[in-house]
Amino acid sequence: MKLLPWSMNNDLFEGYTVAGYQDGKLFDMQFHDGNDEEIIANRKRLAEALHTDLKHMVAPMQRHTTNFLKVSLKDGGRGITSLDDAFEPIDATYTRDTDLLLYTFHADCCPVLLYHESHLVAAIHSGWKGTVTQIVSKVVSYLIANENCAPEGFYAYIGPSLEMRNFEAMDDIIDQVKKMDFDTSSFYKKIDDKHYLLDSKSLILQQLLNLGVPRDHIEVSPYCTTEHEDLFFSYRKTKTACRNISIIRLKK
């Protein structure tokens, strides 16, 4: 099992990106047409590698929204063996329960994992739509206001996704970047009359910094999903329907 760990993992929590390829073989984790036995088998393999089971996992149906949800052990198994009981549309989940594995799916979109010292973890899907509508800011702001999470107690992992050098965007996206609630002018670069390069990872990083999360509590993955075909699925590169996942759980 090829798990790329968050370097801040410790005895209290663990977060990983699960590579889309395992020893050169496809390891897709995304349902495509309802129940899919191969996907369920892959999820079982993941559960075994992490010494848990499918009833201790939650996988939402992501729709590029800013919707998020608190989940608990009683929700274990939702979205794991079928799409029928998946929470929808939800692009972030969080929990205070131990041994509940939270999924976020991505294939160029940015996974963001959070841990808070008050015994809380979150998994966030921030594609470009989620980034410009500031899902990370909205989740963290909510947790500060409603879960008594002090900003300095957060730790964050901004996972494998498109690097700026490969994230080509046009005015339809950049116009929305310009409407974010902070100065974003340093996060994109015009390269010709129609195209820009966009630094999505840094836009997410800035959202966290703006809310008071310490810079040394934030890890930004150096991986670009379009450049590592031996590890990741990339929708932009191949139009694949397959997805990587990033996961997090409280251990105790």
C-alpha cells in the first residue's frame, strides 16, 4: 500500500494521500456507476493497511460546493460501499471521534487536511471553484467560532495538486480569483493575451494565514499531480474519471 504521509503525523492523528497507482497498477478509489466491487475491494485493502474497517470510514459526494458537515462514528460506512447513503453535496467533513477515517477525493483539485489540538480533524476538497469561494476559510472560520478551535491550534496539510507552472487558467477563473476577500494579485501571472498561471496552493495557504494559523503549522506538498504519472491521476492531463484520495483520522 503506497501511502504518502503528512510529515506532522504523530501518536494523536494521521493523514495521508493514497497514491492512485500501487506498484504500477491502477488503484482507483472513486465510484463511477453505483456499486463497484473493485473500488470496494481497494477500500478494504486501505482499511486493512490502516488496521481498521469500512465501518470506520466516511466518503462524501463532492460537488465543488462550500458545504461541510460534522460527522461521527454513527456515520461510519456512509458512502463507502455505495453512493446511495453518501452525504451530498458535501465537500468537507470534520469529526471529534477517534478512529473515523475521513476521505476527500481529488485528481488535480487540492486536498486539505486539518488537525486541531482540541481533538478534531477535517478533510476538505478545494478545487479551483472551492478555492475561489474559499471553502477552507469557511470551514476554519466555522471551527473557530463554533467548535472553540483557537487559530494557533490548527495544523494543516495542503496536498498534491496542480502546481502554478501547470495550472493554466483564463479570465473566467481569474475574474473570480480577483473577487476573493484579500489581495490575490500576486497569485496569478499573465502569460499571453488569454492565459494566466494560477497558484492555487498558495491561495489556500493564504486563507489559512489570514485566519491566524501559524505558517510553521502548515505543510504544502511539493507534488504536482500532472507531473507524477507513477503516483497520481490527473484529470487535466488525461480526462480520467479515476480519483486519488487523501485521508485523515484521530488515533486517540
